[in-house]
Amino acid sequence: MNTQIKISDSPNVLMINSEPYVIFTRRGYTPVIDVEEIHKGATGYLVITAASLGEPLHRIQSENSGKLKGVSITIQKEDSSKFSSYIVERL
């Protein structure tokens, strides 16, 4: 998967299709997960470096026997600003 999935301030339902792994980007190694946008059918990767995204994903992983693969979430940003925090809920 080579398309980065961008998150906006509109809710989006994602199916997580991998455990976290790293890819090399112009900024160095970056942690990502493979995801599918359920309503669009698009697949790609989601960068998970932001603490407001990583912390809820870590909690979900801990509650799911250490696994993220197969989990569905809703995700959106608090507002449209570039550095807005993420809102993540497990479905």
C-alpha cells in the first residue's frame, strides 16, 4: 500500500488491516498502519506519529489482546487546522 490516508474533521470509518510497522519517508522512519476506508473502499496507510492518535490506538490494542488488525474505528480531527488533535473511537 503506497497511498497515505489523510484524516479530516469529518468522521471516517476505518478498518485496521495491519499491526504498526515503519516506512521510510523524507523525514526518516515513520510508524504507520494499513487501513481501509469502509465507506469509500480505498486502502492505504495511516501515519500514527501524533500522540492524540497513538495513545487511543495503544489503548485499543491493549484491550484487544495486543492486536490492532481487524479492529474498526471512527476517526476525525477536532477541527480543520493542520495540527488539530484526533478523535478516535473503537466500533
